Amino acid sequence: MGLFTRSRGNGRDGAGIDKTKSNAPVDGFTSPLAPSNPAASAEEDSFDRETYNMVRRRVQELLLGSGDKAVENLTTQEAESVIRPIYEQVLTEEGLALSRQEKEEMFSAVLAELLGYGPIQPFLDDPTVTEIMVNGPHAIYVERHGKIEKTKARFQDDEHVMRIIERIVSPLGRRIDESSPMVDARLPDGSRVNAIIPPLALNGPTVTIRKFSKIPFTVDDFIRFGTFTEEFAMFAKAAVEARLNIIVSGGTGSGKTTTLNVLSAFIPHDERIITIEDSAELQLKQEHVVRLESRPPNIEGRGGVTIRDLVINALRMRPDRIIVGEVRGGEALDMLQAMNTGHDGSMTTAHSNGPRDTLARLETMALMAGMDLPLRAIRQQIASAIDLVIHQERMRDGSRRVVRVSEITGLEGDTILMQDIYVFQEEGLSGDRIIGRLQPSGIRPMVLDKIEAAHIHLPPEVLGLPGRRTLAF
Ligand SMILES: Nc1ncnc2c1ncn2[C@@H]1O[C@H](COP(=O)(O)OP(=O)(O)OP(=O)(O)O)[C@@H](O)[C@H]1O
Ligand SMILES: [Mg+2]
């Protein structure tokens, strides 16, 4: 089965993810205010960018040479008092005559760049870390290779964590304080950040960062990790090309969004794709993609745009495919309706404990749309809209794998009928690692009709079916 070539050996292994090349510039310091912060963009600076780069480099060299303890662990004020004299010295040595304003603005930029994100900066720079969890100042956990570990890193106090949160959210025009104690944000590199502070968070300011994978996983990576088998990858490709409506389900952090991204790579390049997300994580390879992102309401509770609003709007944008990052509420109903009215090939993810639970949750979410539809009508919508549920898990060995793939075969009375196409069979352990395989159930799935109608012919072994018999004379 040569459809999927083996890994190109890009250095990433199993459950571990070597995705982010450090965003540190060559000289070893990271710029937290890198390109996406408009405040740091060249157009708005009052000073000359080249001069700034030169000054910043000189300050860094002198700072490194001075043997002072790492500035990122100092409070902003302490760091300022260490860096200011060095900065002044560089200006004098280089004979730079700056206006007062230029001088102060350049100083702020240098400071911001040197301070980074404090004690968590090394984890942001470490490509093996995929998630960073700060539970108050003295407990910082990271996830590596799918497993959570406690680190020795610490913030000084709540105040120190708060400063880092502010450094993350303020360039985005958000704020965090007692009156708005929860915030979602993104780092300049795209990593997803959630922060929640006292009095809601009892441990102290709590930050969760899902690091953004700069190099998105491919189907080859998934086969290598054991997330997909080669057979399932072929089936999934056929399912996407044949425009089946697909829901990827699983627990928190089970890899749903990543799988959605891998599946989306199978969408033909001549289609118009609209993606809708709370925080844009999908990285589609196609050219004709329109990306939409919802917006939380402002402090006065106005101006919010929900996923649901965006789904409704997307229907007027002549989509060939609609991809919703995750359904959580009433948008499920709009999505089902879209799938039932000619927007085939749509995909989304949902939080659940198994394929059947996914359907139960969809029902609840559709009810949240508040349309007063009878349950049977909703089940009818689900049964005719959804073709496949791909369920995955973060297993106890830290690996993320597809564990069950089911199709919906109809509605009988009040019950939605489902049938398994693939089920993960655990075969044992090799050290810590779970050995097992996603096995085809050997039943001829009904969706095969749709796949064949799209002129896609899968070899029978992909589904564990007996080979086609040829007549012998
Ligand atoms: N197949 C995989 N193999 C190894 N690691 C993976 C795999 N899929 C995802 N990951 C890693 O697992 C983490 C969570 O992935 P992802 O964001 O896709 O999960 P999710 O289920 O969408 O989470 P959430 O419920 O928070 O939205 C990421 O760090 C990602 O790089
Ligand atoms: Mg997700």
C-alpha cells in the first residue's frame, strides 16, 4: 500500500512533538513582542529599526558579559534598574543622539525583548514541551511526550505571574483584573493561552498554554505515531474526498484539533474552504481558505460574535466546505442543518467519551440553540447529517490514537443506529508503551456506497473485507 510514504525523518518521534523551533533570535533572547505585536512594528516606532537592533544586541552582549542573574527572573523594576545603565552606556559609546521620546521608546522595546515570559520562557523555547501549566507561582507543570511532569521552575509570587499574564494579554488589547478574571489569548507564535486569576482561581494566577505546532503534523507522522494505521489513513482520505460529514471526538487534549487538521489536508485544492474557530489553530495547506475567528464580548458585554453567528454567516459565503474547530453549543444545530442542505464534506470536533456519547452531546448542543425542536427531529437531523464519528484518546502511555471509528446507519424509532468500522485492539505493553492496532471490523460500511459513488475504489483489505473474488475458468 504505497499511498502514504513513510516518514521523511523530520526528527519528531512518537507521542513527543518536536514542533516549535525556538523563536529565540540567534543571540539567544526571545522576543515576546515579535511580529504580531503591532506596537513593536517598524512603522510605529519613533526610532530607527537598524539602530535599535544594533543597540539591543550591544545591551545583550554587555548583559551576558556582566554575569548578572537572568533578567527574566527579576521584577520589571529590578530588571529596569539593571538594564538602564547598560543601555545608557551603549548610547554614549555609540555616540547616538536620540530625542527623549526615541530614547524612552527604544528602552521599552529593549526591555520587553529581554524580559521574555520569565520562568516559563525556557519551556516556550523547548520544542519537546507541548503544554505549560502554571498553577499559581510555585507549581509549574509541563507536558512532554504526552506526559505531564512537574518542573523546578517557580515564579516569585502572584504578582510575578500577573506581570507575565499582562505581558501576554495587553498587546492584544485585553486585560485581566478582578472585574474580568478570565482571559483567552494567543502568543505571537500562535500558542493558545488561558489565564484565570483569584478570586476565581484559588491557587493563585493560573495559566495554561497549548503550544502551537509550527510544523503541523502530517498523515505520515500520524501513521508513524500509531495515531492512524496506514489502512485507516487510506479510508480517511477517501472519506474526506467523497465529502462525508465527519466529527472528530475525544477528551480534552486528546488531539481532536490536530486530527481535524490532518484530515483537512485531504480536501482537494480546488475547493473553497471556510474555517471557523474560537482561537485559530487550524493550519490548512490549501490556498483557497477563508479563516474566521469568533470574538468574546467586551467589558460592557457587547460586540461578541459567536461560533454560531459565524456558521450562519459562512453559509452566505459560498463555501464548498465548512470546518468548525469545535462545536460546544447551539452552533451544532446550524452545522447539522448546513450538512443536511448541501454542505457536504463538513467537519468539526466535539468533546466526548465515545462515538455514541458524541451523538448524545450533539443532541444536547442542538437543544441549546433554543429552537424548541422535538428530540426526534434533532435525532433525525443528526442521523441524516453525520456520516462518520472518529473518536480518539490520549492513552495512559501518553500516545494519542484513534480508538474507534463508527458510521451512522439510520434512525430506528428514537434510536440512532451506529456501526463500528474500526476499533482499537490493545495487545499488550512494550515497556511503558501500549501495543495495539486500530483493526477494521470487517463489516462492509454503508459509507462505502458514497465513497464508491465518488469513483474512489479502496482495496478491500483497507476495511478488512475479503478480497474480491475473480471467476476462474
Ligand atoms: N496524534 C498525535 N500524536 C502525538 N501528539 C499529538 C497528536 N495529536 C495531538 N497531539 C498533541 O497533543 C496536544 C493536544 O492536541 P490538540 O490541540 O489537537 O487536542 P484537542 O483534543 O483539540 O484539545 P482541546 O480539547 O484542548 O481542544 C498538542 O500538544 C498536540 O501537539
Ligand atoms: Mg481542540
